[in-house]
Amino acid sequence: MKTRIDRILAFMVVALTGILLNSCAGTAGLDDEDYASVARLNKREPNPVIVIPGILGSRLVSDDGKVVWGAYGIGAIRHGSANGRRALALPMRRNSGLGSLTDEVQQDGTLDRLTLSPGIGLKAYHGLLKALVIGGYRDDKNRPPKAGEHISCFEFGYDWRRPNAENAAALGKFIEETRRFIRAERIRRGLPEREIKFDIVAHSMGGLVGRYYMMYGDATPPTDGTRPQVTWAGARSVHRFIQVGTPNNGSAEAILQLKDGMVLSSFVPKFQAAVIGTFPSTYELLPRAADQPLVDALGRQLDPFDPAVWKRYQWGLAAPSQDKYLQQLLPGTRDRATRLEIALDHQRKSLAAAKAFQMALDCRCTLPAGVTMHAFVGNAKPTVSQLQVMADGSLTPIAYQHGDNTVTARSALARTPDDRPGPIPWTSVHTINAPHMTLPVQPDFIRQLLAILLDLPDTEASTRP
């Protein structure tokens, strides 16, 4: 029986891939018994599940314990201050590779709740994690296991500012650590040995992290313009890989956020373009040039990965309006010209690295035996697919496609510009009638997700690509 449960206050503020909630959203869900009754149909021990959040979906803390992202108020850095911007932004240096631009900030786990002030918080991935736990999975953060239960639900937190290939390598280490933990737990409880493979549920940009790991493990993308050989190094540890609203072909929202910054809500300080422009991962969310996401005033195609385009129109790090923030991020620089030179160098490196990352993901390949890949696609909202540059350099949406209001269905499925199947060998595709921000907590999604994870009959509509 369906009942209405808690109104789920989600704050999956991922404007760069569109998981941006500017207000609290309530969704109807299943009650505990609905999930549990589905789980009871399962007759086997499930694979452990790893949940990978999207951008902004992991908590970040500084070495001195200050919360850089994931809370507001006491103990958290103010994003609207110079110190807050310096803490959140990644360093920029000439003659340095992006991988070497490290700072004193580290990830501190998946953000299941964003604390705005004492006593006031918004739930992020809480709804999805709750559904998995009620459905028979158990998070090691919760109560001790009952007889017959297994610790089988894990959350992968990562520094979402950094390159996604780097985070894919971190995912590989996390999987090995988790495997050792599970084996030790089984020995402690006197359970028999078994091969440990994982099911991965990845939301938005997390799907890019997981897919790259599946295809290449901890290898880095080539920088010489060549396509790498797909090794499926990470797939050896995975049984089912499930993407939810992932921008496999990018999102036009990434252009807008890199150009103008990101407004999370009326009660949260704006993330300035100068700060977002330091995140290599953001550039990896740009839409493919082949999809013609950007045209000039005469309708001529522009390449969003061309540094000259960003410099010509003075977008993002190149914008004169961002110099006052660049002064905060680059306090040792002497003048505007020096700051601009450093910023443009960082922008150029980030665009080149993003193009290499996307080229690696676009390699066509066949799934190895024993691995399945599933896509959940939002198809309820008109979603921007093309932007036009106006005379003053501003951008105006001029074309839309079916999608989830952030990621088009074509991008989520990685289909070609003429809408043919792309490089991803999907095992199944599931359409959810919901916007991007509520995809992971929709009852239809939860039912179909559990059907895939637990090998249950799926009564919902699904298609094979």
C-alpha cells in the first residue's frame, strides 16, 4: 500500500550538472513496509552497494577542521568572504599540472544533510540511502546488524572540485579498502568466503567518475590527443553499474555556471565564476562541440572547449568583473595583467584536460562478461540544449530537448547528434517522469532500482537501447 512519507527536503545543489535545488522540494515516497516487502522477495545475499553522489554531494573540510562545504554557521567557513573563496577555490599556478594543484582541503564523506544553521538543515542523499537500508541493505554507520544482515551499503565521498579521472582512481582505492573491510567483517562473524563484487549507484557527475573507473581504473587520460585503449580495469570489481541523470554528453548548464557563477539559493552566498573556474571537474561537464551547444549572434557554431572563445567574450576567469575576486585568490600577484595571465593559463589547462577526459569516455566498447550497465533518465522537462551569444556577450537559450531540466535525455544516454546509440553499451534504460533534482527519491526510481539490484521482476516500463 502506498502512503505519503516525510516530505523530502533535498539540497543536491549541483548547478553545473543541474542538480540545483533553489528551494526545498517535497516528494511522495514509499513507506518502510513498501521497501521491506520488496526486499523480502530477494532470496540471496545482495552485492554490496556503493553510492556515488554528484558534484557538491560530498562534504569538504580544511586541515584545521573548518567546514569548507557542507554546513553554514558555527565551525564553517563563510563562502561570501575572501577567506571562504580562497578555501573553496583550487590553487592556480603557471607551469604546474592540474594534478599538482593541491590545497589543505579534503573530502569528509557523502553529504546526506546540509546544515545551514544550528537546528536548520536540508537533506541531500538521505532519501536514497534510506531506501537502500529499508530495502535490505545496511550502512555501517547505522545500528548493529541483526541476524542474517550484512553491512552492504557504502558511500563514496570525493573532492568534487578535482579532475574526475583523479577521483576515479580514489574510487578504486575506496573499493579495495571496502573489500578488505567486508572480508574482515565476514571472518569476524564466521561467515563463509565469497567473491566480492560491487553494485554502483551513481548520481549525476558521480556517474562520470564511476564510468571512467569502470573503463580505465586509475589510469589518466592521454594528453596527446589520442584515444586510449579501454581496459575495463575497474569493471573487474563491479557487477551492476547504475547511472541516475548523468550528463554523459555534458550539460549546457555548465557553460552558464562557468561563465556567470552559481547561485545556490537566496540564503546561500553566490559561488563566483572566479571560484568555480578553478575546478577542473566543472569543465568536464561542458557539452560536446558536436552537439552544437553554443552559437554566435549569426548562428555560427562555437567550440565550448576553445580557450579563445572564453577569452574573446571575457567569460569566467577572463571576465573583468572577476578581477576583484582573483585578487583574493591570487594575493601575491602585482597587477590585473599578471592575474589574468595566470587565470587564462588555468582555464586553458582545464579545458584541454576536460577534452581529453571526454575523449576517453567516448571510446566505443563492448561490456565484459558479467557486467551490466543501466541508465535512469529524466524526461519530464524541457532542457536547454543550445545557447546563443548576444551582442553584449550574454547567453540566451534558443533550443531545448526532452530531459530533466538540467541534463537532456540524449546526453544522459550519450546518444549521437543525430540521435543514434552512442558509445555506452547499455543493458537497460529506464525513463523517470521527474526533474533532475528529485530523480533519486522518486518511488518509481526506487522500485526499479531495487528490482535491478535484487534481481526481481520489474513491472515498470523499461527499454533496451
